Amino acid sequence: MTRRFGPVPSAPPRSGDIPGAESDVKELTQLVADREKRSKKQGYTVSGEKATDLSEAEAWLAFAKGKSDEALARMRAAADHQDKSGGESVGIPAREMLADMLLELKRPAEALAEYRTVLKNSPNRFDGLLGAARSAQAAGDPGSAQSFYAKLAGICPAGADRPELTETKSVVARQSN
């Protein structure tokens, strides 16, 4: 497998490579089945629910195909599963991906609510704070946006050079003038 999904399962569908993403989802489905089979063989209990990583990949594929309602339903199910199971060791929480989808669909108030939930569990997540700030700004809540941008600026070391920090520092500077 070329691992197009790699650490960010949303990359192929978001890049427009739908055939590649479909292939990856098919391969991921087999990998999940193999993983569950091995787990059962080793005596572990396997959940009857769909694996979160597979649900996330399927959600992004549906999103890329323009099936936003299906994508949101799948991602919400993955996020709820992660919340219920106490969270998995994840690179990007499913709830943050749900918020990302909502923001891309120009539903910033809903996205902000999801980002706030993410930040309850992981208060200093860079992408969660940035998404919350952008969502608040788009939803017409400049006070919350400023608060999220300020917190984001505060958690980053002085020499940090992520491009998003230029936006963050600009907003924080404008608000302090």
C-alpha cells in the first residue's frame, strides 16, 4: 500500500485524488479486517463497531465526492465512538476532523462547537485552537476568536515558524492596538 492515508487520512480525498482514495479505503478495509482477525486469534475482544480509522477514511472519501451529509454522519459516528471509548491514541481526533469538515462547509458556528469539545480534552492542540479561532471569526464572534488566537500564540515558542502563526500574530497584534 502506498499509504496515501498515512498519518492524515484526509489527504488523498482532499487533494482530489478520488480514485486513489477509493483504492486506499479498500485496502484499509482489508487491513482493518486482518487486524481484527489477528486480535481475535490472540484472544482479544474485537468491537462490533466499525474501526475509527476506517470510518474517518470513509467520511473523507464521501466528503471528496460531494456527499457532505453522509461524510458528516460518518465522521460524527467516528467522533462519538472515540469519545465513548475514552479516545484512542490518535494523531488527529475525529471530532477535530468533523469540525474541519463543518468549517469547510461554511458552517462555522457548528464547527466552533466541535472545536470547543476537542479543546476540552486537549486544551493546547495547535490545530484545534487555530480551527476554533477561525470558526469564531467566521461565526461573527471576534472576542472568542481573539481569545483562541491569543492562547495559540501563547503556547508556541518565540522562534516557532509555522505559517499559521503569521495569521495568529497579526490578529493578536490588531486586537492589542
